[in-house]
Amino acid sequence: MNTEVSKRVEEIALDLTSHISVVDTAGEVAVAERIHAIFSEMDYWKKHPENLKYVPFKNDPLLNRKNVVAILKGEKAPSKKTVILLGHFDTVGIADYGDLKEFAGQPEVLMEKFKSLELPPEVKADLESGDYLFGRGLFDMKIGDAIIMAIMEDISKNIKEFEGNLIYVAVGDEEGNSGGMLSAVPELARLKKEEGYDYLALLDTDYMTSEYEGDENKYVYVGTVGKLMPTFYIVGKETHVGESFKGLDSNQLAAELTRKINLNPEFCEVADGEVTLPPITLKQRDLKPEYSVQTSKCAYLFFNYATHTSTPDQVLAKMMDAAKECFDNVLRDLNERYEGFCKLAKRPYKPLPFKTKVLSYEELYKLVKAEMGEELDKRIESLTDELLEDRSIDQRDKAMKVVELVHNLWSDKNPVIITYINPPYYPHIFIEGKNEKEKNLLNAVDEAVNTTKSDYKLVYKKFFPYISDLSYGSAPKDPAVIAAFKANMPGFGKLYELPLEDMQELDVPVLDIGAFGKDAHKFTERIEKKYSFTVAPELVYKTVMNLLK
């Protein structure tokens, strides 16, 4: 990349980093306004202010956050060909910096302070090398925003020789619930319809790092991993601890589910030789509100489940099979232990009465609906209205309360595991070259990688491996898949909204070309300057131009 653009990338990156923009704080609003202001100072947007706008978050009354959309229209010849560029400007918190948190957005000052700290050898070596810059959000991902902004500024200076269109969407809340992107998707769908844009690709500039110790590759990713959160609402049988074998401990069932599923490669997905990480628990707890010598009746847990190929209904089916196996295992172990206890106590042994039962939320709902009719829907609606007003409850816990309500209304009080899907949902996008747009994207990236001369080993792979807003560039189109997904996400459409129709309308292939650095979400977060300021911008620029050719 030419020296002027590289310098501009660094300048904008440091500017944005100086504005602390922790997710779910007013800082997100401030940095959105700063991005808007930087564009407003550029000649093209002075001349075309109508191509720069805010897109408010949907349902964000406390903060009134907003995205920024900047459109660049080439003037060489009429063209509807358009590349969407994506970046997020929110960051994780700064508490991990301790006494240095006031300097988290000031790389030069922060690095000077770091010199007096005891740091891991690799971090210390990078600090002393002069090749890295440290700071919260610089790596994840204000450097990525800066790359897009600097490239658009450079192209805009010679707009009469540029053919095609660029739309940059700068979003907040990527580190939270993706409220920014979910609010931006309908706007992109509207622009496509009203302006007739032909969206060629959605290009994110989120960060890139080593995938394993000793990895010297620098990656470009085509496609993205998906994420689901399969969840288990577990109903056991409560009892007094003095009569412990008369009950079924929900915590034991939860523990067996964790043992079976957590980090188990059996649930990895392989596509084109690339492998997802196995599921991992994000929460596990019982639901007993007080201390007492009554055993826990109910528990729940959910997993982060990465996908390359599986749809929500397929993942749910795998989890239900796992739950049945775990339920069987617990009952077998429980009976073996009870038999052993009976021998020690010289009591007669009789098999315990509990039976394995696993239902999906959809199955539970249908069973209760058959008993209650329309009254069930009224009760659910009343609860969801109440939950919507309560901002002290996490979104996942709100869904759980819906399941809890429906189960409590059921006449069957026997132990059961209810399996469902928690928000959020990030669809995977697998670029196989199955249509013209996918082929063009693969060719554009391949040419960009092969023509960029650097000291780095450049490699392009399928599937950006980190959860990101890229997932909202498309959605499954099979009506049966969508119906099963909606039916098994309690409160869908009210407690959790997803613009599925707009995502299906976009249906755009995706990729990520990011800056290189280390330790995202750690206080030692840092970028490697040479790659990030020169090579990554060149790859982004070449890929965009190749797509628009």
C-alpha cells in the first residue's frame, strides 16, 4: 500500500482508539460520532452529505446508540456493483488494565507504563521491539475500521476514475448482542431494493492472529463460522438430603451433560479440511433460590456450539441424542450406587422409579397446548411482556423463564430434560464456489493474495474462526429449518428478534481481511505495525478492486 494510505490508517486508528467505546456504554455513541465526523471532513462527503448517515439501533432506549453508514459511488461509469465493508467500533471493557485503565486508549503512554510491569516474555519482547502498538480496541478492531476509512478516502480523491460502489457499515455492540449489525441489516436490504445495488460481497476487517503456537501464517478468511447456543432445562425430583435416593438431583444430570459435551471433538464439524472448536459451557447452575437441605429440582446449562455445516434443527437433534444418553448414564450410575448403599446398609434393593425423558421445547409446548389451548399463549404473552420491561434480567435467562413457565403449567411432573436454542444465533456461511458470486469472490481473494508481495506467508482459508457480524450477511432459506429454529427458541420474535427475511434477501458471500496482532480481549492486546499498516490495507484494496472488475 502506498505510504500516504499507510500513514492515514495509523492516524485514524490512533484517533479512534483514543475514544474509549466499551460495549453497552455511551462511549459507543461518542466513537460513532467521531467516525461520522472524520468522513464529514473528507471532500467527497462534503460534496455528497446525503451519502453519510446514522442508522439508529432498534430498541435501545437507554443509550440511543447508532451505526454509521458511508456510501461511495464511483463516477467513471454507471454501475450497480457494490461491495459492503464492515467494521465494529465497540470494545470489551477496560477493568483488566487495573490502575492503568485511564491510559487504555493511549498506546504510547500505555507502552511506557508497561515498561515497569512484570510481563510474560513474549509480551515484553514485542513491547521492546518497537514493532507493536498496544491499546484497548486498537486490535479488536479500530485498526480494521481505520483500514476501511483510509481506503475509501483514497479512492474518493479520484472518484471520477472509480467504477462501482462501496458501502461502509460501522456498527456497535458486536462484543455484546450484535444490536448494531441487526439494526444495519434492514438498512442494507432497503438500499439494495431502492437503489438496485448488486451486492458482490460483505468484507469485514476484524482482527487476525496466529491459530496455534509457532504459527507464522497470515490469514485471509472466506466464509465464517456459525454459532448456536443449545440449552438444557433440567427437571429432576427434589428430596430431603436425609432421603437422598428418593430424589433425582438435577445437578447430577447437568454434570453428566457437561462431561459428555464439553470440549468433545465428537461434536466438531469438518468442512474442506477445516475444523470447528468443540462446544464449551457458557453457563451451568441450579435454580434453587435459597439454601436448604432440599436437593435441587431444576438446573440449566448452555453451550457455545460452533458450526460449519449444521443447521439449528440438526444441532438440536444431536443435543437431544446426547441428553438421552446422559439421562440413561445417570440413571444407571444412580441405581448402581443405590444398590451398593443397600448392601452396606443391609436393606433390600429395588430399582429406582425414574425414567429417561427428553423433549424439545417445541414438543413441550405442543403437549401443554393440548392441555390448555389458547390460555397457554396468553400466559406466555403476559410473561414476555413483563420480561421485556425488565432490563435487569439477561436475555438467556428471559428465555429460560418462558421454558420454566410452560413446564410448570404441564400436568406431568416427572423428571425431564427440555432442550432448546438460546439467543443469539449466528449462521455459518460456507463459500463453496457454488454460484457466480462465490466463484468471483474466491478468485478475487486468490489474486489479491498471490499478487501482494511481502515478507509474510499469506494464506487464505475457509471460515473466519471467530464469532462475528459477518454471519448476518445471509441466513438459511429452507422453510422447514427456519420453522424448527423459531419453534425451539422461546420468545422468538419478541424477546429476541432476528431480521431473517432481510438476511435472506442480502444472501451475500462474506470474507474477513484483518490486521495482525495478539491477545485480543487481554490487557496486552496489540497490533503488529508493519503488517497492519501496509499489507492488510493492500489486501483489502486489491480484493475490493478485483471484485468490482
